[in-house]
Amino acid sequence: MTMKRSVRRLVFRLVLGVLMLSVSVLSLSTASPAEIAIGIGISLRIGPPALPLYAQPICPGPGYLWAPGYWAWNDDGGYYWVPGTWVVAPVGMLWTPGYWGFAGGFYGWHAGYWGPHIGFYGGINYGFGYGGVGFAGGEWRGGAFFYNRAVMNVNVTNVRNVYSRTVVVNNTHVAFNGPGGIEARPTPQEEAYAREPHTAALAAQTQHEHAASQNRQLFASENHGRPALAATARPGEFSGRNVERASAAGEPYREPKMSPQEARGPSADNRGFNEPTRNGGNSKQEKQAQKKAEKQAKTEQKRDDRRER
């Protein structure tokens, strides 16, 4: 009798596991296109301005990698420019820039990351080796980074690891992926790269972004898509001879017809900029299905117990 009860309890656990797996599959299959494509906790009704045109400051020294500038979002002031900058890179790691994606009627930010390979960054032409696919600005050779002088501003007096390889330049300055923007999709290889172990932006990068959010000159509402501080030699270095201003806006600037507060779309939560949501396990539909599955499994167990008695 005891053995029969143990077997039934094992069967109960197996059934419950199958039901819970079905719930998980259901939650994935019913996720909205916006959740799948954007996958973040912020959504906007207006897209970012075009990327401005600017020169790259000279590389400060060996081991620095270029992190291109981008438009970030502030709930009070709207889009603001985070200047491109040189960052001391983790050895052997490359920077995949973040990008804005348009899906389900909203714009959402996909955060950048450090990894052994360059993943998908929306097909956006950030320049300086980031032409929309991969990275042509340099490569790691052992523990040293070699710079492609065809697209990188390096001085051989302080950076000796260089080579020259011609790069085809894409002149598109659209700053988002999706309908109306750059309609590119990740390749299987880029998807595989995204699954590799990687890390988020360095502290110097997040501090750089925060400092930019405190500078009113960097808001699109003030500079109309042409920031006076477009790129800098080091994170947070917003003044001096190593700062580059934008030579022009990527496209004529169009003033939004709504305030930043009105531009905010429905959001899964308020975790903020650059922080992805964790899909699965939280939707109302999934919780209801989970409770139903548990209740059904418990009912079947009680029925078996009564038969056993």
C-alpha cells in the first residue's frame, strides 16, 4: 500500500511538471509582439531623432574601444544625446551598441553589452566601424587590440597596434530599427552571439550617460538634433580640446507634438532606462493558468487517494 502511494505521488509530480511546462509554453506563445521585439520596461510613442554627424576624438591610448553616441530618454525632458566616447575595454571583449526598436506601435530601448563578439544592434549605422552589421574598427589579437586606421582616429605615436582595411560607409542616419526606420533582422549568427556570456555597460559608461542627462544642451529640444557636445575622448569629459561638436543633424529636426509625459506608453514597470524586463512568470493569464493546473493536479491526487482507501 505504501509503495502504491509513493508511486502515485511520483506520478502526481510528473503530471504537475508537465502541466507547468505547458503553462510556460503558453505564456511564451501568447506574449505580445512588442514584448518579444522590445523586451524592456519602457515604451514610447515617439521615436528618436536621426543620429547627428560628428568627428571622432583621437584615441587616448592602447586598450580603448569606441562606444558610439546615442539618444537616451528622460521622462522630464525627452530625448537627450549621450556623446560617443572611448572606453577602457575588458580584455578580449567587444561592445555591441544599444539601439531603439519600433514594434507593436511603440519604441523601446535594447541595451548594449560587452561580449566576445558583436551581436545585433538594429542595423543602425553608428559610424566609426559600426556600419549596421558587425564591427570593422579593429580586432583583438591575443591580449592586444589592433585598430583599423581606415575608420578609427588613432595616432601611431601612442597607439602602435594598427592596420588599414577599407570599409564601405553607409550614409543612413536613422536611429531606430523597425517599420519606418532600418528594417533589419538579426542573422542566426548574431542571435547566437547574443546568447553568449556577456556583461552590461561598465560603471564609467553608466556614469557618462547620467552626466549627459544633467546637461540641458544635450536635449534634442534644445539642440534640435545637433548637439554641441557630440563626442569626447573619455567618459564624462565634457569640456576641453578633446570634445567634438556635431557638424550637422542627421535629418531636419521635427519637434514632437506631445510632451515627454504624454509620450510614455504602457510599461511593464518603472525599472528605468537600459534595464530589461523579465518576461514570463508575471502575466495575469499565466498566473491563472498556473493556478488551474495546480488545482487540477490536486483534484486528481485526492481522487486517487479516495480510491486507495
